[in-house]
Amino acid sequence: MGRIYGDPNSPVEALRGVSFTVDHGEMVAIAGPSGSGKSTLLNLIGMLDAPSSGRIVINGIDVGGLSEDEKAVMRNEEIGFIFQFSNLIPELTALENVMLPGMIGKKNGFDLRKKAIDRLTQVGLSSKARSGASTLSGGEMQRVAIARSLINDPSLVLADEPTGNLDSKNSEELINLMRDLNKKNNQTFAIISHDHKIVAKCDRVIRIRDGMIEDQEDDVGSSDVTSTGDKSLNDKKTLEKLREENKILRTRLGKLEQKRR
């Protein structure tokens, strides 16, 4: 798989000849220096961007053959996202933020609320369910973000520097939490990180340099996510797409709350 940006007369190869496979339930770290193509790769796997060549297969589906609407559905149902910054909606409670992806999928309101509470319990924040997102600490916000990423039971969770905005104590707690959830839920995690503690917790490390895979440590490749361009998951294009989805969700959430009253 490859990803080229820029003018055809002066192209920039963000990724070149990248190919790997990830087992279901595996926790993989994607490491490399800044500008190596890590985040471009994660964007492509998450269908937030499209490769210039090659293909991406998730759960046996070649995502290149999907329409934009089909990609949106698959992204919502099969992929959870965790960002360096939690990207919570400050006006909503922790519980409401966790419910947001379920609202996109038009899940049943009562069942969704119960499931969101269960997810907050999993990350140790059931007592903060009704707290406003803006009142939470940085570590608590990231825990809510993890709960949100798991609300639709995705088969794949993508994380871009999830501990990059946390202190060492909260970072270690978050790393252990992700590993525990990975094992308990048997969900695949692909994590971009410079944090050696995260790398040490993962089953395998894929190292990227200059847009190519440099090496893979403890390779156990199989068949669930196959990648056959450096923008961050926090980049402007990605955030605009997510904010637009959040606007729709907030409208639906308001209607749900009115019905409950």
C-alpha cells in the first residue's frame, strides 16, 4: 500500500510498499520518528483517508470497494478511535459523550444508556457518569474517550498517541487499562506511540521509517486487518469530519433526552 500527497509534478510519498497483517485480538504498536508515516497509516486503516495504491482489508472486507456511506457505517460499527486529545464535547456529560457513537448508529436509547454506563464502569468512571466533560481531569477525559471508543463493540480500536497529553502516572494507568480491555474484550488495538511503556505492553511492534516498514518485532501475523500516507488523526480534516458527525449526534441526543422527560 502507498500514499502520495501533493502536486503530481512534485509528489510526496508518505507511505511506500507497506504491507502487514494483524490478528484478531492482537495489540500492536506502530512506532517511528516524526514524519515517518505512522499517523498516515492509521488514517488509512480508519478510512479517514484513501491509499493511492494497494488495498486495506478489514474483517475480510476490501474497504476500497465501499461507498462513502458504507465506509461511515463500517467506521462507526467496526472501528473505535482514541485521540491524543480526548475531543469530548464539553457541554455534554461523560455519559452523553460515551453515547455519541451509538447515536450515529441509531441504537435504542435505553439500551445505549445502560451500555454507556457499563463502559464507564469498565474504565473506572461510573461515579463520573453525570459530570460535565469540562469538569474532568485530563486522565479522566482520556478514560471517557476510551469508553466512547468501545461503545459499539468495535472489532478494531485505533489510538494515536493516547498518552501524549498525560503525566507519567495517568499514562501508566491508561496503558494498563487499554491492555486489560484488549484482553478482556478480545478486541484488536493498533496504537501509535513514542511511549516505550506502551510499546512494551504490546504483542508486536511495527517500526516505520521514511514511509516504509523498517522491521516488525515478535511478528505473529494472521488475517484480520491487512494494509496492502504524516497527517495526524488530530489533523484539521479529520476533526472537521468528526465535529460534523458530533453536530448530528447532539441533535439526536437532545431529542432522546426530550423523550425521556
